Amino acid sequence: MKQNAIILVCVAIFGTSHLTADHNGAHIMQAVYEQGRTHFNQQSDVELVIQDAKQRKRIRHFKLLYKVMSGESRSLIRFYRPTTVKGTGLLSVINDAAGVETKQWLYFPSFRSVSQLNTENRHESFMGSDFTNADIAGRKPSEDTHQIMTKKDGTTIVQSIPHNKKDPYSRIVSHIIDKIKVAKRIEFYDQDGQPLKTLYAKKIKKYDGMYVVIHAVMVNHRTKGSTKVRKQTVDVQNKINAQKLSTLALKTR
């Protein structure tokens, strides 16, 4: 998840609060987006725990590289444990320009080839987890129309409506901690307006002025499963060579 990543109930649950001007909601979501890009180089060791409705677990470990570059940001995930998924990688490139779709490439060692994901593939499950490949890349604020639903106890709740009518989410509701500009909860609705899944930030830690969610849980309301993400290490000091975030690097173990 991008170091920043991701992760909805009816308006009525928030009482009688009205929706305020769109530009205010957009301003808040842009601030959240930029907070996660405070450091241009970020790398982590991550544990992924996928649990189904019967409490059966699958545990995966991967390294995450993230770099903010001129006009775009890139992230590369490479699994290193267990051996059944070792070497599998996902490269995401987010262009800063509005209207430009995020691009993603997937590498499976068994096929020894890199495949670019189409729009449909991007909305499929990421390695059997409750995150989609697109969730892993993260959303640009320009992809949605944002409205403030309410403010309470140091939290601002923002509803985001995707511009793309084919987006799998009809709306996304983010609970933003005002002081640090981090979402403590993100609720996703399906195209029928029903709650699909909810992302909870369980632990947040500050690294050289940037707040990072180091433990999060995505709960799937449809399957009753969940996926836990734990960042076991976070490095924002060492510069990452841009060549390490390319389709060529994706094939290099």
C-alpha cells in the first residue's frame, strides 16, 4: 500500500450534517495525499495476513519501494516469502496529471514475463487479498469529487464520488484525523450503494515529520474475510534509484 493506499455507510448515519462546498473537500483530500508524499523515497518490509470467513490464514511478506518523481510517483512490491509467491511483483505508476489513468504491471516468476494490467485486471484482487490491485496503487484526489459530510471531535468525514462511472466503488467515505491529515477509517460502497469493505488504521507512527499507517485492516463485508497489513520496517532516509522501479527491475530478483 502505498505509503501512503486506500481503503461507507449512508449519509444518515452522520446525522443531519449538510454537505459543504466541493472545493473544501478536495482541499482536505489533497492535503492527505501530499502528507503521504512528504518523503520522496520510502521503503518498507510488509507482512500481509489474509483471513477468510472460516478464520483460515495465509501469510505473505513483501518489500515495498515508493518514490516520488517529476510528474509521477512509482511503487514496486516484491514478495519474498513464502516460496510459493517468491519473486512475484507489482509495479504501479501514478501520473500526477488529472485524467491520466494509473498504469500497473504484474510479474509472475513461473511465466517469466511482465504483463500490463488492463482496467478490469486492476480491479481484481491483489494476490487473493481484500485489496484490489488498484487499491494498492492508491487513488489520486483528481479521480473523485469530494464533499465534506461533517466535522466532529477533530475528525473530518469526506465523501468521494468517482468520476469514472465504471469504477467498482460508487462512493468512498474517509474519516480524516484533522491534526495529522491521515485517514483512520475508509469505507467503500459497491455500485449498488451497499457497504463493500472498510479499511481501519490500527496504528500510526511518525517518521521524520511524516505520519505512516504501519498497521491496517481491510474488512470485507461481502465475504466476511479480512486482510491485515503490517509495516515491520519503514525507511524514509535512503534514496532509491529510479531504475529499481521499472518494468525491467520487476523481472530482476
